[in-house]
Amino acid sequence: MKLPLSDLYKESDRTYALALLRVIIGVFLIRKIFFNITSGEILYGLDSFVAHEEIYFLGLFELSSSIRNFHSELTLIFSILSVLMIFGIGKRLTILFVFFLFELFQRMNGLVLNGGDNLMKFILLYLVFADSFKFYTINKSNFKNTVLNKLNNLCTRLSAYSIMIHLCLAYFVSGIFKMHADVWFNGVASYYTLSLERFQGTPFNEFLAQNGYFVTISTYGTLFLELYFPVLIWIKKIRYPLLIAGILLHLSIFTLMMIYDFQFVFIMTYCLFLTNKEWENIIHWIKSLKKFTRKWKVRKLHRI
């Protein structure tokens, strides 16, 4: 996909997706805080099972372990900032503080993290530089100065593409590592995964593990998606089928293996691969579908 250099200074065509991503992340963080709040002392306090470990904030300098005494206050501040981020209050500065606190909690207990948490951290960092306040915000961003407006457009475009490229790299690296594992290379990884008690998400796992067709297709299908997603996603004609395949993959992992947050983070980044015009068409289609459903219900009631 070619992008003329001059177009980088034009308004991004992914501002709707960026705003949607900002809101979804805010809701996701509040949910995460809500589920961890009762375990705060065990996860982040002085009595935590990792309390003896050193805390290197941003990997640059060490923080005093006494900060664990304030994990409750930090959790409250984190939740408030997440709400402010949802409504676009404070704009980039709010997202910056959310990023700092998210990083701090990760450093206070890294044993409970997954790949989704790592990706989330970088998404927050990219959003600091993006103008995600064109939609779903109390005060929309408005730069009257031409230079500032162009700089804002440039940062927004680069931030959006940074998130998309980062996702592609995450898939590709994961696929490369899987290729070097015998169970994946030989097409039997799904069998071993579904057979483990830890991943018994449904009563059908054992049946699926014994189905050779399902095991082979799901194993090599996952490899194909991760290795070729970074290339095929930029081809417009197959973008929708590829996104649907990715969503189905993550939903199946969510359902069958009970791996939750990881899947949600990856799926929500998909919204950036659709432009404002495409989102407008999708919303229009949903509204039309709702109108059709209402009319159908009314006709059904009249018939009765």
C-alpha cells in the first residue's frame, strides 16, 4: 500500500477507529481493575508473593518498595483516569498518566501478565500521540494553527499505523516461534492443548482433540493466519475475510481454552484496519438492520 508523503499531513481516515479504541480500552481497564480490586493486597501489596522483587519503572530506574503501601490509592486514581479517558477529558495527558499507571502495575507484579497486557501497554503509548478525540468525547480537539494541525495529523497517522504494524509483528513473531516447535510443525499442537485440564473450557474439548481433521486444520490454520496476516491484511479484497478469521480464532481460544484478556486486546485492535468510511457503512448497515427487524416485528404482531 503506497502512501504519498504529502498525505501524512492530511487528516487521518482512522479517527473513528482511534476514538472507538480509546473508549474500548477505558472500559477494558475498568473491568480489569474491578476484577483485581479484591486481590489488590495479594497482587501488589507488601504481602504480595512478589513483594521481594525490585520495581524498575519503565525499565529505567528502581522505585522504593514502599510504593506498595499505596496500591489502593493508585488503583482508585487508575480507575478515575480510565473513566476520564473514556470521555476524552484531559485528552493526551490523561492517556499518558493511564499509560504510566498501567506500566507501574505491570512492574509491581509481572507474573500475572500475558501477551495481551504487553500489547495493551504499547497501544496506550501510541494513543498518547494520536488524536482519538474526533468522536465519543466531550470536547473535540481543534487546532487552529496550521502547523500544529499538520503535526497533529502526522502524529495521528503514524500512531494508527504503529498499532497496526505492532499487531502484525506480534502475529509474525508468534508464528515464527511456533514453526520451531515440533507439535506445531507436525500439526498436532491443538491436540495437546485441548487435552490439557488447564484449557478445558467446554465439555467438547476432548471430542475435538480426538478429531484429526479439526486438530490439523486448527493447528495449521493458526500458523497460516499468524505468518501471513502481516502481508494479507493490507490487501483490501481479502481484508474482511481475514479479520473475520482472526476474530473466530480468538473467540475459539476464548471459549475452548479460557484465555480471556489476551484475546480481547487482539480483537479490539482490528478496528483500526477499517477506515472512517467503512465504519460509516457498517453503522448504516446496522441501523438499517434494526429498522428492518422492527418492521418485521410490527407486521408479525398485526398478523397475530
